[in-house]
Amino acid sequence: MRVSRASEVSGPIGAIIDVDRRRADDGPVVISLSGDVDRFSVPRLRAALDDAVGRSDVVLDLRGVDFCDSSTLRVFVDAQRASAASGHTLDLTHPSPAVRALFDVSGLRGVLRITA
């Protein structure tokens, strides 16, 4: 059952952060991103993750992300640590080839839970 859904366009590039929340018994909170996620959209991403991480398992769907910068990677790492500390999971799913390459180059592939 969907509890809330919100989309926001932020920054000059217009990254869209779509938050789809479900009750815990229906599964994890799903946060879908699309566009270029950079320093302009990071505050909205951080707020969405802060609202969900630590309270339930979270799936961060990256299938629509063509680019992310180092500020975005920092948010992913912080969320992963907070999630693990609370006994929950954070899965980053469906990264594009460019984002997957960034995870590899940065050495975060072994730190973040990346699936599909």
C-alpha cells in the first residue's frame, strides 16, 4: 500500500527524485532517481534518505540516473552506514553503466550494496 508519493525537480539540470513510500509490511521504502544527481539535488536526496534510512529497509533505484558526482557518493556512503547501524539494508539497484563505472573507480563497489 502506498503511503505517500512526491516528486521534486531541483537544480539547474533538473534531477528528479521520486519518493515512493510503502508500509513496512508491504516491503522497503523505494526511492527512484532520474536525471543528473549532483550538488544541486543532493539536499533533496539527503532529506529523502534521512526520512527513510534507519526506520526501514530502503531500495534506491538508480535506473534513470545518467550522472552523479562525488557529493552524491558521499550521501550514498552516509546512508549505507546509517542503515547498517540501525540493522536495516540500503540497496542501490539498476545503476547505469556510467554510474556503475563511477562506483568501480571510486572503490565503493565493495562498500555499497549494489544489485542488478
